[in-house]
Amino acid sequence: MSGEGRDRAFLVREAVACRVGQRAASERLGIGVRQFKRLVRAWKQDGDAGLVSRQRGQPSNNRMKDDQRCRIAISVFPSAKTGTVVSSACRRSAAMT
């Protein structure tokens, strides 16, 4: 968990224990009160793991397909066919086309 995640976990625990208000905690985190309430609900349900983004480690929705990325890399770096910039997987897919 990152430093920001530890801060979130600490403030959520403090808010649940009524030592700090949800509004004050959300302001310290720089998020809205509704988002903070969602964090509290996730923490109650899953513990500290509920505060970590579920997107972590997943590929982006805007990710290009490998063959498309390779074609662009080869067109931008024409010397890449000889091997310095483009990976061997890109060279193999380029050789097939």
C-alpha cells in the first residue's frame, strides 16, 4: 500500500471510531464527502484491501493491440527492424506481415 493509501486507511479508521468527522477527513484527502463514504463502506466490507483500487495491475482500456503498436513503432523507428528499439515480438509480428 502506498503512502496515500496508508493515509486513507488511517483517516477511515479514525472516522469510524468517531475521532474525526467525515467532512474533515475527506477535505484532508482532497476528495468529496460522498467518495469518502464509499471508502468507509469499502473498508467495512473488505478491510484495508477495500481501499486499494481494483484497477491496479490491469491494462488500460485505451491500450493498443500489440500488432498495431509494433507497426507504429516500426514506422516511427525504421532502423528498429535491425533490433535496437523494438522488441523481438514486434520484429516477429512485422516479419509475418
